[in-house]
Amino acid sequence: DNTPPSPIYLQRASVTSFNDVVELKWQASEAYDAQAYQIYRRNENTGDFSQIALVEHPNTTYQDSFRINNREVCYFVKVKDACDNRSAFSNRGCIIQPEGEALDLENALSWPPYEKWQKGTRTYEVFKQTGDSTYQSLARLDSSQRSYLDQDLRDSADQFCYYIRAEGFGEETFSRSTRICLEQAAIVHIPNTFSPGVTPGLNDQFGPEGLYIANYEMQIYNRWGEQVFSTSTSEEWDGTYQG
């Protein structure tokens, strides 16, 4: 037998552990003597595709663990049969790597299209993590939209992390991107006066004010160099010293 198997369909190349692991999923070969699948990844230095793994049939998934940088990361899969015939390459699967920029009071995101599903991409969904919270869906966009402007930035955190989930047409055709984190620069105002006890509820305490201040440390001294107040927990000073 010297007839090669038919090429298979690579359903997804999806990041499963942020920026460290890519999971591949493909449709099983219909060849009766399919024996294994050869996994190819683009060589970051030469641009050529080289084999990185051999997966025994009937397994149809593979996890590639490596540190993902800013270069394009793409995969192909070949079928190998019992007579050592090799199929042609599958369709290409390239992971999505979004880019972003922290602007004044908003974060701008953009990303390349997922490549390449037989019927194209149906939607892109944007997810965001604020501080230590869990990821929440921000928006679901159609395939023609590959940018998003996030203007809902809570001032309780200074770092905002995002990933994109592409969805195709058909079962298990989805791909999660790498993660990108953007930091908003702190906007700080330090008042030069305050008036505790003069008008209750107005300018009663002293401390920095602004947006995206994660934490601060403050010490206050009197004119003789004696420390009258200290905090490392974002507490404000009410003007008292030893009562």
C-alpha cells in the first residue's frame, strides 16, 4: 500500500494555560490503517515547520507546553498509516495573540483573526479580569470586529487582564488566545489643607486621592521631626495625635 491517507481537519489550537500551554484538537482520520498523527509547529527562528510530537491513533488531542512569546505560533497535523504513508498537511491552526494599549481611563485591544477554520470564524468574545477577580465576559463580537475599547475600568485596581475566545462553525471549533495585561497609571492628587471638625463630613481627613491607586504608605511628622501618624493600609489621617 503506497496510498497516503486523506488529510484531517484541525479543529482548534487553543491556549489552555495562559501563555504556557496550547491544546490541539483534530478530527480522527477515517483511514482504516491510521496509526499515528504527526504534530508540526512553526520554528520561531527559521519560519519552517518541524515535527514536535507523534500521537498514537485514535487519540485526537495534544498539549504543547512551551513559553509563548510575541511571534506567530502555528500548527499542522499529518496522518501516518501502518505502511508509513503520510497524508498532506491539515489546515493551519494559529493561536490568537492580542495586543493592547493603556490609554487615559480606557484600554484599547486588538487581535488578528483565527486561522484557519473551513467555514471561518463566527464570533469573538472578550473576557476581562480586574485585580484578583475571576474572568468575566465583556462583549461578544461578530467576526468582522477584531478590536475593543474597554472604558469600564474600576479604580479599585490598577491592572486589567484580557483574553479573546474565537468560536467557529461546528462542534468543538473554538480557540482561546494568550492573555494580555494592561496597567493604568495612577492619577494622584495630594491636598495641601484639610479641616477636621469644622464642617462635619467635608475635608475631615487627609490622604492622597485619585484613581488606580493600588496602595500607599504615608508618614506624617510635626515641625520638630516627631512622627504623629503612619499607615501602610491606605488609611487617612483625621488630624489627631495621642488623642
